[in-house]
Amino acid sequence: MPNRTLVLILLACLMTHADASDSLPDSIQSSISEMVHQGISDGQMAGAVVLIASQENILFHQAYGHRLIDSSKLPMELDTVFDLASITKPVATAMSVMHLVQQGKIDLDQPVSMYLPNFTGDKKELITVSELLLHTGGLIPDNSLNDYLNGPSEAWMKICELNISASRGERFMYSDVGYIVLGKLVEKVSGQPLNQFALENLFKPLGMRETMFLPQESLRLRSAATEKRDGQWMQGEVHDPRAYLLEGVAGHAGLFSTANDLARFGQSMLGKGRNHPNVMNAQTFQTMTIPRQTPRGTRTYGWDHQSPYSGNRGTSLSESAFGHGGFTGTVLWIDPGKNRVIIFLSSRLHPDGKGSVNAIAGKIATLIGQHAQ
């Protein structure tokens, strides 16, 4: 009996220790909440969901404010679905490209035109897959919205007719066009549309059951609203106008997800390719996430590292941290060096299109990085 009692006492101590380590200190939690509440009060966003995780545990998960402000206000919930905007680039498009690299179906150093023969003219045929992933291929940030008015087929033809704006590697120009091309690359090489390929090869294996392009009705009803289109709130409908005209599926925008699903993604990435090697093994993880010098700071394949776009990174994450932001007010940073995933999902465009959240997200990231030291 004494031995059994001792075992029970030890188990109780272990459980108490586990509970204590499964959350952030109260002071950190209070600071995060104060920052978010202040941002809502200042009109920077209607609401937000913040989630902090380690590879092992969810350390903090809180919802604030509203997902819709109208005649009847709908509260933000922990499982609110968000339009991720440009977080589509790394989580769906670049990850799909790297999965195909892992399968030996794409060579990063080969010209994109080897896979997409129509992508030629004005030396576009020399741009490599690697250069598009790093935004150094010389493509403009966005081509005219008019190029998309007659559907995806004509939009692709217009992209193939574009001239480059700089020589390869000469400039870093953050390019939605480049990622639309990469989405087309995934489609051509895999034989599946980007949304279907990412769902079957990335999201389902990672347990991300509520991450997808073109969300189903049940997810649309749980979505945070952005702005109005044709007099109706965009809720579960992609905000980006080019992605919308591309029927909701594009390499640069269009993905929807929840904080919980992004936590699953981030925790898998903290495993550095060990947790889900069929999705991304250790070698592919290293190839994707190693910082690479560009003419304006460092990027990784698909992810930001230290560039003019990394203001939402904060100042205390490790050198191994990589992340991305989205125009709608979404931020994701993953730091293997400090074993942290930082997720800040907001609807900064709701209701007036004037919010700004990068500073708030950066302060939260700084706080988390300091605590994880």
C-alpha cells in the first residue's frame, strides 16, 4: 500500500507540473489581452483570435471582440474561420511546391518554363522556381485587375504575356503574380488543382480539417467578415479581388483556416520534418526554411525571415524563426529555436477597411520570444 500511495503522489506532482507548463504565465496572458483590447478600442480590428503553442502543447488560446459588426453583432469565437490572404503563399502554395520537390517532380533550380512552356517572353523563360519562391524573379507585384475579368484561362494568358520589371535576382519585389504562377506550376506538375492537391497531400495528413479554399457553408457561417462586395459582407468569401476572379483558388490568396488548424501546422513544422515525413521530411524542411539572402534582407522558400515585410515578427525571435502575414490582418510565425508557434488572426478590414495590426502582432511576438528565452 505505501508503494501505491507513493506512486499516486508522484503522479499528482507530475500532473501539476504538466498543467503549470501548459500555459503562459498570467502576466504574459494579461499583457496579450491588454494589447488586443487596446487595438479593438483604437479601431484597428473588430476582433481577433490569438494562439500560442509549443510543439507539445497549446499555451494560450483566446478570442476577442467580434467577427461581424452589423445590426446584430456576432462574437469572435475560438473556432472562427479566417481569410488568411497571403499566408496562402507559404502554407498552401510553397508547401505544395516543396512536397513535389520531395517527390522528385520539381527541381528548384530549373526554369519554370520547363514545366509551363507558355511562360516565356522577355526572358521570363529563364526565371527559376527558386526565384519565384523568393520573390526575386523580376515579376511585377500585381498585373491589372482587368486581366482577370474574363476568367482563369485568359488571366493565365495575360500573365504569360507580361514583361519582367527587373533582371533575375536584381531586385526583391514581393509578387502576387509570382505565386499565381507557382499555383499554376503545382496544377501542371501534379495534375490536380492547387486546392485539391493541398487538401489531399498537406492538410488532411496534418489533421487540418477546417483548412481549405472555397470553404463549405458551415465554415462560411463561422467566418470573420472583411469588407462588402456588391453590398454584402464578405464572410467566407475571399477578399483578394484577383483570387476572387480566379474562382477562389489562387497561389497567392484564397486559403481559409482556424487558429487550431494553424497550430497543428506550426507544431508539425516545429518538428523539423520528423513528425510528418510524408508531408515534409527533414531534408525538405531544411531546404525550405534556411534563410537566403535577397537584395532586401533574408527570405526562405515561401516564408519571410528578415525583410521589409517582417514588422510583425517582433524583435526577440530566434534566427531560425520564419513566418508570414496576410492583408486581411493575419500573422503566423514559427520559431523552432524557441519552440513556439505564434498565431494572430484578426479581421482588420472589418468594418471600414482601415485597421492595422502588424504592430500589435509584432509586440505579441516580441513578448513571447522574450518569455521563451
